[in-house]
Amino acid sequence: MHRHRELCERAVDPLEIAAGLEAHGLTDRTAARYRHRDVFSLAEELYARVPGVVRERDAPPPPRAGRDTEARAGWTLLALLPGAACLATVGALRATEGVLDGGVRSVVTGAGVLLVLLGLRLCLSRGPLRAESRPVGAATVYGCWLLGYAMYGEGLLTQVMTGGPDGGWAGDPAPLLGLALAVAPAAWCAHLFSVHAHRKLAGSRALEEFGAGVRPVLLGVVVLFLCALLLLLSLAGLAYGGGGVPVAATALGLLLFLARLLTVHGFPEPATTGLAAACAVEVAAPALVLAGRLPGLDSLARPVDAVVAAAGTAAVPTLACGAAALGLLIHAAVALSRASAHATARAETK
């Protein structure tokens, strides 16, 4: 009680104390030393015996159902902004094709990119995609690189492998359109995970029970987002005359979703590490090809040549983002199955 008195005084319910105790390294076995069957039982006694400063003085009133509906409607509209801005930009460029010169169209494209970024910033500032912990600044740089490679990377790698780069290369805007539209499903999937995880936390009586219950929820949410992402990316590809399954963009979308989910629940460092690993592979591919042109270093380019020969230039971002996403999924299955990852429930996720 004396060691964790501040935690107990700030807690608004026993579950918050249980999550805090787990974050400090206490397990059910440790609780048994205090003659309690699990951490939840120990937290209930601490909650009952320590006067709560917050719950006596500053505890917020329970949110009303109408207020919850308004909050969900608010962050849902914000989540739709990036996709709407991207669609508006694509529509304006299609409508003015052959009418405006290249300079004016570049201005329209730049304005559209700014609108998408503004919408994304607003979306990440409220609702289930909002992170209480300050994200690592490098994550933004890595994310921008990955999005830029999704549009221009395959063209760059093709030119590098054929003797270039030589002049400009055309980009593929379809992945960016699909990813912008996928922000709304990502917000709702993060919301569903948070809601179901808190329900599991409220109904669990042991840390192992909570972990075993929340892992299927995480996998179900990931599969749900993956289905929505595949659908939106396929529609975006059809809009630009493409076809087939956009595997590389799908791997990127899944990587970004898992990285944000970890950041939201207080794990920004692993998320940044996953993004950095994917960036490193995408940077290394053209760099190795260029280095292989030096005398005696042709062996450096052989791994990239073999991968591209087997599956095309799209294999490089697919492997980079897919491997990083798999690593983040494994880490999330461990980190997000802890009660301490769900200690703080915000009104936006209700």
C-alpha cells in the first residue's frame, strides 16, 4: 500500500490499479505472497483500503450515451477527411486533364497533398488513433519515405536495374489513394479493439485469462482491417486501370496500422523500429544495385537481382513491409495482451 499509494489514490477503479501493478512487474504469483489469488484480487483490496484522491474530488461523470454517439460521429468524420481529400484531388486532376498545363496541375497536386496531410493530422489528434504518449519524431520521416516509395519506388528500382537512373520516372498514385481511404477502417478497427479489450479486462479475474482473451480480438481486428484494405486498394487500382492484388501496398497498409496501434497503446519505440527496418530494406535495394556496378562488387547486387527476377520489383517493398508487419504483429500479440496496455480508457474510444 505504501509503495503504490500514489497509483491507488489516482485510480478510478480496481482495474486501473491492476494494470498499474502489472506494469510495475507484479504477477499473479507475486500476489499469492500477499495471500491473494491474483493481481485483480489484490487490486480490489488496495482500491478499498486506500482513499482515492481522484475519485473523491476530480472523478469525471460517466459519459452519456448521446455524448458517446457524438464523439464517434466526430472522429469518424475526421477519419474520412484524408480519403475525401485524396478523392477530390484525383477527380480534379482527371477533370482538368488536357486542359491545364503541367505547372498548374503540379500546383493542384501539391494542394491536394497538403489537404490529405492536414486531414491525417486532424484524424490522429482525436479518436481511437490518437496517441497519449508522444510518438517518436523519426516515425513521421519513416512513414513519409514508405509512402513515397509506394508511389515512386518501383519505377526508381526499375531504372536503376536497367542502367539508370536516367531522368524522371512515373509514379503510381493508386496505392496512396487506397491507403488514404483506409484511414477510416483503421480508426474503426482500433476502436473495436479498444472497446473489446476493455470488456475483456473488466470480465477477467487473472492476467493470464485476460491475455488469452485479448489475443484473438487482436487477430480478428487485424484480419478485418486487412479485408477492408484489400478491397479499397483493389478499387483504387481499378480506378487507375490496374489489376491484380496490390500485395506491396497491402503489406505497407498493415505495417502502418500495426505501428499506429502500438503507438496508441503506449509502445511507440517498437513501432518506430518496425518502420525503420522496412525503410532500411527499401533504401538498401537500389543502393546495392548501384554498388554492384563498382569493380569487384558485383556480388552485392545479386540478392536484389534474384528477388526481382523471381517476383518483380514489387517484391522488394512486399518483403520489407511484410517482414516488418509480421514482427510488429508478434510484438503486439505480446505487448497488447498485458492489462497495463489498456489502463487508460479515453472518451473518444467509447
